[in-house]
Amino acid sequence: MFLSESRLRELILSIFLLFSAFILAYSITSNWNGWSVIKPQTYPPCETSELFKFTCSSSWKGMIETIKIAILATFFGTIISLPFALISSRNLFPHYITYPARISLAAFRSLPSLIWAIIFVILVGLGPFAGILAMTIYTVGYLGKLQYESIEGMNSVPLEAANSMGLSKLEISLGVVVPETANNLISQTIFMFEYNVRHGTVIGIVGAGGIGYYINLYLKFLQYDKVIAYLIIIFFVVMLIDLVSIYVRSFFTDENDSHRASWAGVLLPTSIISGNKDK
């Protein structure tokens, strides 16, 4: 419990410092025209309270849409990629099954998500639905590879025991492989969500929804100050998601807090910190 509280305190401090950095940057450049992107849009009229007027801004709407695309793409991509990963694992299935499955996963990730977005914008039209389909396809290819590598790296003893008991491949996959590799699979899924948020900011440039749509819009009108403001906001949001992702993934990986860096280590020499711990 102490280790979890330590991680939580570190997360809160990191978020506080990140938020303080954003407020400082905003206060220094408060008269800059680029920050108009965080002001509520004139149409449709904003009906929220004064405190939450920022939720009517284009930057908020675009960022929230990007995060929604990433959540749905990660969810559907995980559901589809796991069966592919299982039949791609050479310690579970013969080569004539694993090779076609691996080729399929390679095909899904051979094109970047931006190209998939262009393809689906042509097929289903503009909007976030095309973005969800594009990010889902890429997630299947990318996450599937991570998953089958984790499965192939698991301890062979449980598999040998399951085979000696005469269990079917389905029973082995669901009853042995998934529980044994669950921590890695969950950690990889969280990482994939983090990855999708970063790349989801780009696909809107081709009309697949998200904050990239607004970036492309202001680029066309040569309003580079607003584009830079969007990029600054994306940076801070991605950093925030990275911090939360690192915290959540720490519960599913074998991390040892005694070897983890701390905020105190940034300001004080290691010898002083070690001496205080010994006392």
C-alpha cells in the first residue's frame, strides 16, 4: 500500500508541476492572439457556467474528440488483436497457422495510421468514424505483434503441463496463456492507448476527426499563431496522459520502487538522499 501511495504522490506532484508550467506559459503570453483557441466559440452559443466556458472552445472539443477516438480504437483493436496474437504464437500453433496470422498483422501495421485515415475517409467519408477505423486497424497490427511476443516469451512449464493434460488449444489459450501473460497484455494495452492519443492528433489533418481538423483549418488560413497554440496544448495533454499511463502501468509491471528515481533526486545529490534513508 505504501508503494502505491508513493507512486500516487509522485503522480500528483508531476501533474501539479505540469499544470503550473502551462499556467506560467499562458500568463507570460496572455496577450498573444493564439490563445483565442481556448476561448468559447461564438456559435453554437455556450450554455455552460462561466467557470467551464473553456469546454466550448475548439481546442477542448478537438482534444476530447481525439481522446474518444483513441479510447474506441484501443478498445476494438485490443479485442481483435488478441485472437490474432494467440494464433500467431509459435509456442501454441504450428507454422502453417502462425505465418498467415503474422502476415496479416504485418499488413495492418505496414501503413501508418495517417495513410489508413486517408483510405477510410475515401471509403466512409469525413469525420471521427474514419479515424476510429484507421486507428483500430493500426492498433491491431501494432498491438498484436507486442502481444504475440509476450506470449512466446512466457514460461514453457505451464504450457507443457496443459499439453500433457490433453487440453485443447482454446482451453490452453484462455485458461493458461491469457492469465499467465495478463500483466503484460494490460500494460501493452495502456501503452497503446497512450500511443493512439499521440497519433490521433495527426489523423484529423486528412479529415478523420480530432484536433488535427482544427490545425489543418487554421493552416489553410495561414493563422500560424493558433496552430502553435494547438501544438502547445497537445504537448501538455500528451504529457499528462503519459504521466497517468506510467502510473497505471506500474501496477502491471514488476517495478521495484527502491530503484526508481524520485523528484528529490532531481534537486539533491544521491548521497544525501541515501544517507537520510539510512537514518
